[in-house]
Amino acid sequence: MCPSDVGKFVGYWEKKGCIEQRMCHLYGYYSEDPNYPEGIRCNVECLYDPPQLSDMSGQTELPDPKRHIVDMIAAALGFEHVGMMFTKLDQETLLSEKEIRRAAKMQQDYEVLHPGVGYNVSKQVTVVVKKNNWGETDFEAYMVSDMAQALERDGVFGESKDRKKMCVREPGPNDMVPAIMMEGQNIKEFDQLFFIVQLTTSRTDEKKDYSYLKIRDFPAYNRGPPAKHAEFKGYLAKNKGEPLDRRFADFNLLLYIAEILDPQTAVTMA
């Protein structure tokens, strides 16, 4: 639901020559998808870049003391955490071994109770941004299987030296690791493709005003220099003719208000 936000995220990556890989958290909501029987659509409304270390091979998310405030403001807007998005140069894998394990952990962390079947499930999505052979930007969306999620949860996966392979952790003293069987054989290494579930993606036309958030001008957090008070004043002056509920409908602006005033004010405005 936020093509311009996604465009700015990709633009920042491209400005760095695509050699500094980036990641962000996705916030939005779920709805029924009329295109698939009992289908669920994940609607992404806004992005949040956490503090991170980036290089050519990937990103490492750093501790974020403001993350709970981001979640509070998103919840006040009617949104929840729905997944993550990251860039990558590697075109040989859909998801690497490390990316599968990261997605599995995220899905486990955000499980919810399924009202129909009575047990916990995950609806978190992983979106990969990369360049194709023609230099165009492609967006691919995935989940990992329930089995991958369970194997990561229970500490069965080990560190693999091959990004295309998953491996079983070597047990320590007084430790037992379940066996992984394939075609009747006990194996220690296996293809990561076993665990990948591919999703379809689409983008809305922002001119049709479907999104809850109407303005997307304020600088994104943890992406480039921090916003300054002059930018805040400029934003307010630029949008002074807008109705109040539209004037402040910018996610990054609300994060800034939480910083310069207090989180509860930003939550109330949201």
C-alpha cells in the first residue's frame, strides 16, 4: 500500500551502489484475499528501518531502544508487524540458509492463535529486493514452512558453510538432536529449497488514496542523517492547508513527534 515508501527504501540502496544491503520492518494489516479460496492478503502500510550494520553480504540488526515506541504508534494507527524486507546481491538463492533461519525466527516470534484450528500460526512475510539480469529491481515475497520454523525454534539447525544448504547442529555432551530423514536416509545437510513457500506480490496506485497514511514526506528513521527541527517546520508549513487528520498522517513524522515531545502525544495523534 506504500509504493513511494518502498521506492525511497530502494532508492537509498541504489544511491549506495547497491553494495550496502538494507533491511526494514513492515507494518500493516491483514484482510481476506478474494483471489484465493480462504486466502489472506498482507497489506503493507509503512516501513521502519531499525539500527543496522550493513555490508555487501547482508545486514545485522542492532538493539533498538525505540522499537517499542514504533510498535505503539503502529498499533494506534491500527497496524501490526507483518514482516520484513531486505535487499541482496545474491541471485543464486531465493533465500540463503541464514535468511531462512532469520525468517523462521521472525515467524516464531510473531505467532498468533488461529481461530479456526485452535493452534498458533504465523502470517509474517519476508520480501526480498534484488536486481535481475537486466538491472531492474525485482520484489519477491516468501514465507518459510512450519517445519523450518519448528526446527529453528527447537535448535536443530546448525551453522552451514554453504548458503544453499541447511545443516543439522552437532550435539554437545548430554545433548540429543533429532535425526533428519530424506528418502529413508539419515542426513546432516539438505537443500534449503525444501522450506521456502513463495507468495505473490502487487502494488497499489497511491493516487487512488487507498492507504491510511496520506503523506510520506518526512525523513525515514535510521536511513541517512537524523531529521532536524527545520525539516519538521518545513513539513508543517508545506501541509498547513490539509485537514488535521491528513496533515499528521505520516508515520515517520509521528515517530519524530514521539521523540521531541513524548510517545503518548504521538500515540494520541495516531
